[in-house]
Amino acid sequence: MTKKNREIAYKHFRDLEANYEALPHLDRGMTATSVIRETAKKNADALLKRNPELEAPIQETKSKGKN
């Protein structure tokens, strides 16, 4: 997995952990909100353990325009 893909996956798992809400008819079993959030947290923590550089904030570079 490339560094870019690891960063994308890490952001995705943290987003799921914080924001996932199951639809009412899917909020049971493996698709329950609590299950998905727990799984996302475990996956993000595992990625972070293998790649500690993911914790550092990712800064986007902006090109300087002519004034």
C-alpha cells in the first residue's frame, strides 16, 4: 500500500468512527452503528500502529500565485 493510500484509508476509518450512522432498517447485527464504529476504530488504530507517521497532521501545499 502506498503512503497516499494509507493516508486515505486512515482518514476514511477515522471518519467512519466519528460520523457513521446506520439507516434504521440496517441498525442491527453487523451493520449496526456501534459495530461499524468499533471496527473502524480497530482498523484505524492498527494502521496507526504499523505506520506511526499517519498521526502527524497532513499539510496540503498551496502554490503561491503572482501578486
